[in-house]
Amino acid sequence: MHKSTIRQGKKRRAGKKTRLVELGITLDPWQKAVYDSVAPVMILRASRQAGKTTVLAAVAWKAMTIGKTVLILAPNFKQALLLIGHMPRGKKQSEITHESGGKILAIAADEVGSRGYTADVLIIDEAAHLDAEIFRIVRPAVAATGGRIICATTGTRSRTWIDLLSTRTDAQIITVPWNDCPRITHDHIEDARRMWGDAYVAREYLEEPKSDIMSSCQLSGHLNPNLWVPYQARRGPALA
């Protein structure tokens, strides 16, 4: 099993930001890593307000401009439109097309409405809020294209189907704690800790608990929602 881990402690990692002029956004170093990834399967778990939706929009836009079809799935239509709204001409639209022939479609998770699509990239936002049945219905969208699957969720929330997907040999798992995001202040985190405690901060902002549970989570080979998984790329046994 290949595993690489990046740790930073209390101080944020220094790194050059990347400006995407066409989208009018600037990517943090961790967002640039997600943007540049070509992993067939990616599981992205990010702190609240880290910029998950922004980087998913950037990934979708890049794929569309080279002629790919991108399907964005979210628990509800409003959430799907929020992601596509980060793009030029994307406000209040469920579909964007490009002169390259590529397009982006935004749909809500529905046992009937999620069927029948074909995509080169399948992006599932707030994936932990979706039942396994929805994933079974939408997964064939990339069957004929051999397309990518990107599942993103906030905090430590998970689902059994996400845990299983993470065990594929070609899966890349990226976890982003609050201190990888320069916009989240230490004062905000400490205020949250004062009001709701360490467990809340660990769950919602992915702060590493001061214990040894991390090692047991790493050895498990799964994304246990109750345990900390550090920022990493990991490979595990294949999913049948």
C-alpha cells in the first residue's frame, strides 16, 4: 500500500497560490493538488469553508473545456446549482456547454432523475448525504467512458459506500484540515471549541485529535467517519 502524509501542526504550510483567470478564482496549494489530479477515483474530505465547492467547480470547468461531459450530482438541486454557479454563465443554470463540445450538467440525487446519463467525469458533492442506492443508480454514467469519479464531503461524515470506494487500488484520498485554508482563522476555531468542544472541531473542521486513534484508522484501510485521516494519498485493495 502506497501512502504519503503531509503534516503541518499549528502553522499553515507556505505555498504559491494559482490564479485561474477565466474563472476569476485563486487556488490554495491543496486546491491546486486536487485540480491537477488525474486519479480515476478521488475521495475529498474537507473542513467546513475550506473551498471544496470552488475547486470542484474548477475541476469541472477544466474538463468541459477539453470536450468532456461532466455530471454534477448533489443531494438537492440547490446544492448542485451552487457548484455550477461558480462558473462563467453558470448562475441559475443546470447546464453549461462549451465550444469544444464539452458540457456540464447539474442534477439532484433522485432514484428516477439520476438515471440515463453518460459522463466522462462524475462529481458527487456532499456525498455523505447520499444513500448507497443513489450511487448504484448514477455510477453507470461512467461505465462506457471509463470516466473519473470524484466524491466530496464536508468534515468527517462518511457512508459505507464511500468507504468501499476508497479501497479501490486507483483511489486517491485527500483530507483537508482547517489550517490548510488561510481564510479560516485560529480565533474562529477557538471560538467554536469554546462553544461546542474539541469533538465538534475535529468533526467539522478536521482538526487532529490529541490521541493515538489516527494509527488505527490508517491501518483499517477505510474512511472511518469517527477517526482522523490526515491529508494523504492512499491506495488500498481493489473494489470488486
